Amino acid sequence: MGFWKSLFLGSESAASPKGLPSRGYLADLPNADENSRIIFSTDRDLDLYELEELCDAVGWARRPIRKVKKAIQHSFVVVTMWEERGARRRLIGFSRATSDHAFNATIWDVVVHPDFQGKGLGKALMKQLIKTLRNADISNVTLFADPHVVEFYRNLGFMPDPEGIKGMFWYPD
């Protein structure tokens, strides 16, 4: 069964209508390090400077912390990914989505620390985010992707302009 079909048809999505618990929960992931655990959370209370370090690690342009905080507060869902190694907890992934709370959601700011890329963790982060959206009965999920990650999203079932509709953008002068 494909990635999307498992989210739309699987019994998992019907089992938890409110989505993920706000505090951490373990993920059953391939390639996980024996000495650490990967934890996912929908708790929005995170250190914004730690998030900034994560974004720096992948080369994203810096954004004002006050605006990042506002974006997180106004997001429909936030899913973070943490590595726990003993008593140490480290933010290694972040994603969020905005929504109209009925039909549509747009995914933003998907980031996985370079040390953890190529291990299936980005796919797991996306799966958790989409599962949460599906549990909220959101069926139209969109995102914007930089050219170097288009193939990653394509492998998850996203299609560029599936009906030939071109997005339009307005930017201030």
C-alpha cells in the first residue's frame, strides 16, 4: 500500500481522531541508532533558538525570531522530531502546517538536521504531519518545495500542478 493510501485508508487514522498526543511519543523507525530514541511531539513549546540552530544547519536564511514565534502560534499543527540520548534531548526535525480547519492545509518549514538525513526520518516526520492533518479530516494537502527537494516530496506522492493549475503569488514591491 502506498504512502498516501495508508494515510487515507488505514485504520490508524480512524483510531485517533484528535491526532498525535501533544507530548512525546516514540517512533518505530528503520535505521534508528541503538543508543538513542527518536521522539515526535506536537507540543509547540520549543526553544526558538534551538529551532534557529536547526535551520542554520541546513543553510536556511535567518528569519526574525518574533516572526517565527508568531508563525508557530498561528499554525494549525506543528510536529517536531527529537533525538533522546540518555538525558540529552536534541531537536533534529521540525514541520508545520496552516489550514482553513475544514478542507485545506499547506505544509511549511519541513527541516531535518543533516546528521539525520537519508535515514527515513524526513519521511517519518512527513507521515506524522500528514496523519495529524488526516485525523482532523483535512483532505487537500499542499506544499511549496525548493527544486533540490522536489524528488523527496514526489516519492511521498506529491505531484506538481496535478490539474495543470498554476499557483499565483503576490509580493510587496
